[in-house]
Amino acid sequence: MAEILPLRAWRYNDNLSTSIEQLTSPLFDVVSDKQREALYQDPLNSIHLSVPRGEHAAQDAARLLQEWKEKGIILQDGLPGIYVYYQYFRLPGNDKEFVRKGFICNIKAYDWHEKVLLRHENTIPSAVNDRIELLEETLLNVSPTHGLYTDPEYVLEPYMDESIRTPIYETEDYQGVRDVLAVIHDHEVIKLFLQTLADKKILLADGHHRYEGSLFYRRKMMAQHSDHTGLEPYNYHLMYLTNSEHDDLRILPTHRLLKSLPMPDEEFLERLKEYFIILPKEDPYELNEVIVGKLWAFGLYLNGNAYKLRLKPEVHQLIDWNFPEEVKQLDLTVMHYFIFEKILGIFRQEQRDYKGLSYERNFTACIRKVDKGEAHLALITNEISMEQVKRVCNSGAVMPQKSTFFYPKVICGFLFSSIKEDEFTTAAAACL
């Protein structure tokens, strides 16, 4: 099943005057324009490798990477290791401190048909193309994607708990999350990690675009090398792996914003009545609460007016997309089928890259953006459960794009993983 390897990570030189907290950055797909501009002011921040700017951004990132290596701004660790990564966080309205436990390693970039690594949602094509170009130019995995394995015995946790007691880094990130990184070099313990994952399938939780970039590059290189063995560096991808059995895994909802409607508001509301029960609500800031725990229920905020929408149960059977029942049961499938396709005429394939559609995790930001005229309407949805993610992955199907928001996000800048031949082989050889 899943083949993983330790890595000799590239990390910032400990002797730099800048602290590691100042060098980290949010992932490319969550960093805001304001955050990005602030981070660009530091010439050593990891944003310059993860979200390079300019007309020839990827090529410039590759040149900068080489410069950082030559000047000793980043150094490669001498020994291959498994990097333990814990994230401590709290959620609004909850006094508990959660901790998401996991580790960072290299993993084979399995093609979807191999059914070792399972995806759960669609990607946005333009974002994939951006990641492919950056990987091809830099030969560097700048940040780990997030994968889930299932181990009800918790075999690896004692070793991770022991390692995290002597961290390499401990910082607080832009999310208010405490991030702690440690490393395991013990050869026998590393072998246990490899053996434990060897019979597992991996569910791709976050980072579909970056993973598809690695997958595209692997396919391309395989086609160019008739002597392909499967052990070459281009076969591997950087991933943060967590145990799906942990209670501290959290998936937050991702709401939808539409810039405009192709019809008058009154007509849109009238057409909604064909499929939904519509209840006006006084306070838009309660929309997320009135739908909690209710199947196929959504909040709608349109032109200063709030509504609770709930699908009429008898119309659910009308969904004619060629999906298994596990996907048809999802709230977001109902939303994308009945609201976007049947009512607004935005068909499924168009929805993946529809310019007028944006995504927002923060509920209050949705209301604020509609009030400020930055969006015409907001559609508020419930979170998806871990069990739903597992069922969809195992069905072989995918959810609509931006279905899940695994919280917290990992950060960029703690470590980088090279797939250059002379920078990768030591890690591979140590395990084979």
C-alpha cells in the first residue's frame, strides 16, 4: 500500500538573525492579499518560494532557491528523519485545547487508479497549473499536503509524543495556533513508521492542487525515462500524515459567495421554492446556528435578507449526476446540483472554475461581504464529518470543490523537501 520515506529536509539556518516565526507563511491557497504583501517585505520569508510573484514567478523562485542554498540561508539536514508536527489550537465557544498530532515524510505520488491515495474533492484547474510550473522549476516541495491514515491501535503516537518533548521549533502562527516541530532520526523507529503505513490507504485531506502537481510531474518524467524504476526522486511528494481516529481532527465548513445573479432576486427566490422550503429569518448572524445538524439545510443571505433553506425530501431523488449515493447525500452536492445547476444554470463542469463563485470559511465574513457589496449573496453550509469524507473516498468518487476545510492549516517554512537527484538519494537509500 502506502510507501513512505524519511527525508533530509532543507531548513532555515539556525544562525539567521530572523526568527523562524517571521519566516513562516500561510499556504498558497489561503494566504490573503494583505498577508501576502506584508510577507513579501521580508526578503527571506518562505512566501517567495511558495507564492512567487512577477511575470516569470516560477523561474525567479528557482533562482532564489539556488541563491539561498549557496549563501547558506537554508541548509540540508545531515540525516534523514521523520519530522513530527503537532498543532495546538482552540475553537470559538470551546474551552478545550485541541492537539492535532502527525508527522511529515515523503510519500510515493500514487496515481488515482492505483487506489492507494484517495482524493475526496475536485480541484480548480488554474490552481493546479500554477503548482505544476513551480514544482518543475524548483524541484522542491515547499509545503506538505495533508493525508489521513487509519490506525485504531495508535502505534506511532508514543514515539511522536516522545519526540515532541525536544522540539526544533515552537511558534505561534497567523491562525493563533501553536506549531511544534521535532525530528526522529532513530533508524529502528523510522522503520516502524514505514512498516505501519505499508498496509494503509491514505485519504488526501488537504492539498489536492499540490498533490496533482506532483502527480503530473511524475507522469511526465515516467514518460521520458524508459528505464524508470519507481525509486527516482520525482516519484515522491511531501506529506503531513495524521491518524483519522483522533478526536482532535476538525473539519470546518466552507461557505459560498456569488458575485452576481443571472436573474432578478425575486425570480431567484421564486425558483428556489420549487425545491426548497424557505423560512425568512430576522438575524443573518444566526444563519449558521439554525441549520446545525439538519440534513440538506442552508443559510441564504441576499440583499440584506436572511433565509433558511431546506430541501424538500421528495425532490432529492431528482439528482441525476452519475455519483454514488455517498456523494448524493452530501449537503454540498444538493447545493451545487439544485441551486447552481438547476436554478442558476451553471453546470457541474463550469462550477469548478466559475469566475463569479468564491469561497469563504469565516461565517461572519460572508455576511459582511454581502453587506459591503463585495458579493451579491452568501450560501451558508454545515461542516462535513470525518465519516462522510471516509465514505466518499472509499466509494471512488469525489465531492464538489472546496468541500472541506481541515483545521488548522499546516504552515509553510518549517521545512522544504527537494526532489533533485543529489539531494534526495541519501534519504531513499537509508530505507531500502
